[in-house]
Amino acid sequence: MLHRGPRPTRPPRFAPGDKGERRKGFHNGCFFAICGAGERSRLGSSSTNRSQLRNMKTDMTQQQAARADLDLPPLRSPASAAWDDLAEGISKSWMWSAMAMQDITMRYRGSVLGPFWLTISMAIMIAALGLIYSRLFNMEMHRYLPFLTVGLVVWQFVSQVMIDGCHTFLVVQNIIHQVRLPFSVHAWRNVCRNLIILAHNIVIVPLVIIPFGVPVGWNALEVIPALVLLAIDGSWLSILLGMLSARYRDVPPIVTNFVQVVFFITPIFWPPEALGVWAPYLPLNPLFAAIDVIRAPLLGEHPMPYSWSVLVITTVLGCVATFALFVKFRPRIAYWI
Amino acid sequence: MAFIRLRNLSVEFPIYQGSHRSLKKLLLPASLQGNLARDRMDRINVRALSDITVDLRDGDRIALIGYNGAGKTTLLKVLAGIFIPTRGQIYAHGKVSSLFAVNVGVNPEATGRENIILRGMYMDVHPREMRTRIDEVAAFTELGPYLDMPVRTYSAGMSVRLAFTASTCIPPDILLMDEWISAGDARFLEKAHKRMADMIGSSNIMVLASHSMPLLREWCNRGILLQQGRIVLDGTVDEAIAAYQRSSEVEPALSEPA
């Protein structure tokens, strides 16, 4: 039978999640209780008939009384289930780090240089671009090359996290359909893999900075909090883009396209000063902010005034928005892919 | 102790791909009628399970019986915690192991040994623990030197041997299986059968979905008959099988192609 319009109302909710029970479940690691979370979103309250609801409630209490010996614990809220997913995912760091390593070693299996091909291809890119564009922009090599190197290395991480992030859940479709794992494991696998690649690329940075005598000071340590923020950004981007792409298959090409365009409109291979009076507005682009907070300290300069604030705000907003969507749509991911 | 409790549990699949018209043609044949609904956004929803309330207790060896599309696989995936129900509640205690497709997580480029570790990882077993079992697994597969070669060089039978052995090396509390796992040649099949028996024997709860009635009779002590996503019978295996065969006489058009 096909019917249109809102479906009949769902059974009434149980009491909100009991904290003690939930913690126990999480530490145990083999203990789960799942509720129908996607329901509230699809059923308008407009269709809820009060007397109907009351009848259902009495039905439920009768049913529950009938099996008092086998009572279920109170239903967990979707938010606590989503939070547990993230926490359980983090606690399985051995799993996603091993998967990320596996991704890298598999990609370079059988090649002599292995993952150092990553380093070499980045070095070749930097050498080629550096040679031509330092002429084009009339900049001296000892200023342009370190600038370009740091920018490209950071950009490589940011852009690849976004592109791979679209496939966070899609590429592991057969795993998601066969075994239960926290969804966040796949996101952290993605971030971890790209951090490993970043570690391979970052060795080029001192090789360029030291010979050219860049005046690096103590503020180079700003790089550490900046990298932590980037890893957090990578996590929420992986979950957010992964969910969006699982639902809407048009998202991956859109993101790929977006990343390509942003590469040219962000000062990575061209100097920010070239923009003249517009230059102070550059940190409004969060991707520029992300590059600036790493690049400037490594070149012995200070990041632009708003770079840090823009990056922190982006991270906070991204985390909050992603968590809200994760709470709502996490139960649907397995159905979408 | 292990248990799974389901209360008024329903699962609905939204179908996003394809045009509605052709989907209607595809999906409307009798066996699925009554399971299709459209929601407010005019998406087609397949109700794969509706209002399932059941308790699985220690010692249960459950046979899931039903026609194609009755919801057997969906129910197994709900029990495994893969599908989160759209309505109702599931509460489970115990380490669940699902054997749906034997070759899940197999990486053809990696060697046999690496794949054993990898398979363990997807079963939530730390590589350290898996390494202590690798010799037992290696001996059982009888693959010898092939274990150090990439799995893509294996014959189909060899890779099934590897995957089967790796995924059955740790006895779970709750074992979920879809269809029977056919593993390799006749001699290995015999070995596999015995290993499976051991594994089922040491698990607390086992759920097996299959169309092979002799197999279900051999392994199970409880039968659940599913029809259009509902439990129509929950009793002994023989009762469930009898009811299944009765209903296939009434509606021969819906029966399995042998």
C-alpha cells in the first residue's frame, strides 16, 4: 500500500538517558543500546493527535508491565550516542592509525622509494613553481622559495583532507555494512593518513628554510597549536563532508572543484602584498588563515591580525555544526551508503 | 552472559536513486506490497522491518527463515548494530561478531599474513592479539608459502580459506551469520564445518539466516519466521520450517527459486 503524507506518530519516548548506565556501556566496549533517532526529524508534531498518543502510552505501559523481568534501560539520547561514537572512535586510536598506515604502505607497495615519493613529488613541484614564479612576481629566490614551500605543504594537507573527506564513509561502504565500528573511526583514519603525508612533506621545509637563512625565531612554536587546530578542522571536515557526500553524491565533485578554485584565489604561490589594499581582508578566507598561522611563524614573521581569530572561530563553528548534524544524521549514514 | 532485546523495532530504508516510476515498477510485485510508503518529501520508503519485539537469550541458536526480501539480512544487521533502527529500541550485551560476507576488509595487495591482521582489526581485535593467533590460522589454512604472497595471486578457493579461518579464529559471545559460508574444496569444507561447530558451541547466542533447511535443523534450536518484515512465528526450528513450507504452498509464486 502506498500512502502519502506524514506517517502515524511514533511511540512515545522513554525517560532521557541515564548517565551511569551510559558510561558503563562505553567502558565495557561491547555493550550498546540504540534508539530510533531519525524519527523526530521526519514526523511533524502537527499530525500528533493527543488522544491517539494517550492510547499509545497506555498500550506501552501494559506491554512494559507484561515483561517487567526484561526491562530495557532508559533510551539514550541521540546526542549521547553520537558523543559515545566520537569517544569510542578516539579510544580506538590503534585501529585508525594502523588503517592509515596500511593506506600509505599499500599505495607505495613495490616502489623503491615508497612513501618518499610524496616528498619527492612535492619537492619537484616546489622547484618548478619556484623557478618560474619568482621571476614572474619579481621576487628574490631566498624570499619566494621558503614562502612557496610552506604554503604548498600546508595547502596539500588542507585540500587533501577535504577531498578525501568526501569519501570518508563512501570508500568503506562494505566495512560499514559488514561490521559495527564507530563512524568516527573512519574520519580519524582520514585525518591520520593525511597527517602522515604531511609529515613526509614537512621535511622539505627545514631543507629550504635553513640554506636560505630565514630568520626563524621562537614564535615558530606557534606552528604547534596551529597544527592541532588543523587536525581538529580535518576531523570535522571529514565527518561533515563524509556525511554530505554519502547523502548527496554531487558533493565530492563540488568539493574537488571548490578546492581547485580556492588554490588560485588564495595567496599560496602569489604574495599577499600583490593584492594591495585588499590584502588586509585576506584572513576572511579561513583557508588563508590556516596557511598564514603556519607560514608566517616559519618565515620569521607574524601572522596577519585576524588569522588566528578566524581560524579559531572556524574551528569552533565547524565542530558545533558538525556535531549537531552528526547527532541528527549519524543513524542514517549506514542507510545512505 | 549475553543477550539482545528488541522492542517495537522498525527499520525503513529511504530510496534515493532512480526515478520513482521505474522504482514503482521494480518494487511493486506482490512480495513487497505493503512495505512501500512515501514520506512527506515524496521519497519512497521500504519498510524492511516492522514492530519487531523479541528476546535473544543465552543458549539460543536461532534460525532466521523467510523469503527473499522478508527482512532476514536487515534484522541481522540490526542485531549487529550496523543499522540503527528508525523506531523502537535494541539493547545488547556481549561481543558481537558478524559473518556476512567472508571477505570483508580483504586487501588484495596485502599478503595473506597482513590480511589476517587486517581482518582481526575489523573484528575489533588488536593486532598484538591477532599476532598470537596467526600461527594457528596459518596452519589451519594450509596455505604454506602462499601466506607471504599478495592475496591477489590466490585462487578464489584459497582466499575463501584465508578469510574464513581468520574470521573464525576468535569465538564471540554473539555470532551472526548470513547464509552458509562455503569454503574451498570438499576436504577443507569438512574441516571448516568442524571449526564452525566449535565456534558455534562456544558462543552464547547464534543467529543464522539460511534457506538450507537441513542446515538450520542441524544447528538451531529456535526458529523465527519472518514475513514482510514481521515476525509471524517464533518457536522451535521444526515449527518455523513447517510454517515456512506451508506458506510457500499457499503462495507458490513467492517461493524461492530452489
